[in-house]
Amino acid sequence: MSGIAGDLSLVILAGLLGGSLARFFRQPLILGYIVAGILIGPYTGGATVSEVNNIERLADIGATLLLFSLGLEFSLKDLRPIGRIAFGGTLIQVALTMGYVTFIADAQGWGGQALWFAAAMVSSSTAVILKTLTSRGYDRTLSGRIMLGMSIVQDLCVIPIMIFLIHGSQGGGWAPLAKSAGYATAFLASMAIMGTKAIPWALRKVSQWESRELFLLFVMAMGLGIGSLSATIGLSSAFGAFVAGVVLSESDYGHKAMSELIPLRDIFGLLFFVSVGMLMDPSFLINHLGTVLLLTLAVTMGKGAILSGISWIMGYRRVIPLALFLGMLPISEMAFVLIQTGNSMGVLGEEVYSITLNVVILSMLGGSIISGFTDTIYKTVKRRLPEGRITAVNLPEEQSGHIVVTGGGTISTYVVDILREKTDTPIVTIEPQYRTFESMKKKGLSLIYGDPSMISILEVAKLDKASLLIVASEDPRTARTVVETARRLSPNLPIVARGEDDLEVEKLTSLGATKAVLSRREAAMAMVRMGQEVT
């Protein structure tokens, strides 16, 4: 089999084998996909694709479809609780990273190409981060939500930077730049209008046909069509597809569209990451190994330090600064769109283009592995460093018969507010997030600042004298550790915990929870009760 069909078959087969090996060695599948792509690329011996141009076409299609599916998973509602760091923090990070990386690239003697290199480095890969977090069970944690929120906003920031670079390189003054900015603004405004009127109407009509195939085809056509429209006005098709996904996610049909695309989403990812690996020339990497490695380390470590510092300044403590430092190392798939644009315009020379490509791929390979050490490093540092003085405020003089609530998210604050309305029993909250701790302290609540999974923190809460422990931590791993440790400290203490699914509820129960609540079921029951009350 030859041509695009044969190339596609080879890509999928190589991705299957690479992903299987990655799974065997307990590494993210993305790692296997990229390595498989390198092995079947045109620059290595053995089986390879028939036409190099097909590689870039596959990568473009994969990037467009992948960003469409990522847009479907994006929700403005999810960003509201972390809006300060997701928007404000990200804008600061992009500006600082742009300046820092431009300085490094300019030192290489790249001149105007330094700005293109810097722009490619400012954002982190949403796809790699999401897949890595999901595979390790961290996608629902606060650190996971912050990482995903910041990476999405980073991608959005790349678009105006790219427009500026394109027209700055072409010359002609401010008129072309203003024209492109006007096109982009008009495109986003029209998408916002379509998202509230035309798209929901069309989806409602298609849904009435009761055909999953037609619904899926319409969703795919919308994503690719809007992507193509975006490309015709000077924006990238990947950006247009991402915006289409975001608009669709905010409609009543977003969840249905996402559920229909789930089987295809992983194929999009495989197609994209194998194709990315195929673009890498190992001989070029060997000949420029020193430059590529130094730039990769300088860019990823510098950007990680900036992200970590911003999160610390904004009041996030514990594992979050470390998670941002290590977890956001992979450079974004938007970098491929940007450097291919620069290369096709003749602004980005072949050497700088190839160096940038290698830096991006190495960051994806290394980042997906390094992020897995976040938990281990954090726990090691926590054990070896002295604990210092534990911060506790407004604790009752006689801690006996009180209720202990472990925090780490918005749910714990709701639990505490409801308990204060329903009972006079003293409540002690263990809060690991500094900003939330400071906010609750202003209300005069009894608080302990620290990680509730640490035995020293639970001992300060006097669990042996408490009447009830409510584990409201949103991180499932923390919740399990708290339940297990609390049960050892106080064998007879009633413990109520929450889980997101039946499997998590079973784990919490087996570790010693007196009652484990399934969040969605309890929410449904509450809605039914309220419905009965008003009818």
C-alpha cells in the first residue's frame, strides 16, 4: 500500500507499538508515540513513509483535530475559581518568558529569528499535560486544574503574538497589522454570536434526527470548517478549531459532543504526536546536540521557575509551585504551527527552524517523564526538611467533641459554612492552600494551615478527641491518605469522605471511611428533594 493511505496505516501501527511499550514501562503514551514517529520517519532507516509532504499534512490535520477536542474540554466556568492565576498569572508569565528567551536566543546571534523562537517557547502543551495528568490520576486536583487553565490561556496568547510577528516581518507599517487584528477580533466576535445563536440552533436540529453518526459528522465538519475559515483570514486552522471547540463546549450540547468524540480524540493525539516524531532528524540532533540540550534546559527550567514563582507570589503553596515547575515543561503544539508559518515565510531559516523543532520535541519527551517525579520529590523534601512551627489560629481551648474538616478546594468551604449554620459544635478546618487559609482566617474560623495528609498536622487537630472527621479534600490521593492515617490515629472516629466515582468510594471505604459519599449521586438526591419541596 502506498500514498497517504499507506502512510496513515504505518503511523497508526507504529503508534500502537510505541504506546504499548510506553504502557509496559509505565510511561505516558505520548512518549511512545513520539519515539515511534522518530523511528519511522524519513531520516532513519527501515520502514518509513512514502512522501515527506504527507508527514506535515498529517501533523497539520492532527493538530487541528486535537485542538478542537481540547477546546471541547475547555470551560470558562472551570477557570473562574482559578481565574486570577489562570489569566493574570499567565499574562505575566508569557511576558517574562518572552523577554527571557529572546535574550537567550539573541545571544546565539539569531537576530530577528530570536523573537520567533521565544514566541514558540512561551506556552506549554495542553495535550501532553492533560494526558499525563489523566494517566496519573491528577487531572481533578487543584494543581492539575491550574496547569491546564494556564496552558490554555498561554495558547490563546500565542495567537496575537504570531499575528504581530507575521506582519512585523513583512513590513508595510501598522496598516496590515491593524487589518489582521481587526480580522481576528471580528472572527472571535462572530464566533461568540454564533455560539449563542446559530450553533445551538443547528445542533438542536441535528439532535432531533436521533442519529449519532450525523451528530458526530456535523461536529467534525463544524470544527474543520471553522478551522479552514480561520486559516483563510490569516489565522491558523488549529486556532480556529480550538475556538470552535470552546464555543461548542459552552453550549448545551458540549458534553454530548465530547462524549461522541472521545474515541476519536485519542486517535487525533496519536496521529499528531507520531507525526511530530517523524519530523525530527536524529542526525541533525546529534550534530547540534550541545546547542539543542542547552537551549532545552535553559528554556524549560527558566519558564518553570517563572511559573513556580508566580504561583508562590499569588499565594499557592505546598506541591503547586513544584507541580507547575515540573509539570509544564513540555512546549505547546502551537509551537509547530508558529515555526512552520515562520519557515514557510522565509523568516525562520532552516537551521533555527530545526533547532526549535528539536527543542520542542525534547521538551515533550523529557517533560512527560519528569512530571511523574513531582510527587516523589515533594514527599522527599517534605520528609527531610524540618517541619517548623505549624500555623494554627482560633483553635478552641478545649479541643474535645469537635468536628474536623480537611480542605483543599471549594467543597470544604461549603461544608464548613453549612456546618456553622446547622450546629454549634466547634469546627476545626485543616487548609493546605495559603490563599484559602488567609480568606477563612478573616472570618474568624478555627484553622490549621498545612497538608492534611501529614500525621503531625492531624495530631494538632486532636483527632483522638474529635467527634467527626469530614474529608472534603478534592485530590483523591490526599483523601485516601487522610482516611488511612486518621483511622490509625483514632480507630473509633466516624469518618465521612467523598469520592468522584464508585471505585473511589470503594477505596475510601476499604481504607477505613465510615461512610463514603458519591458526589454526583448526593447532588442528584439533593435536587430531587428540592424538587419535591417546591411541588
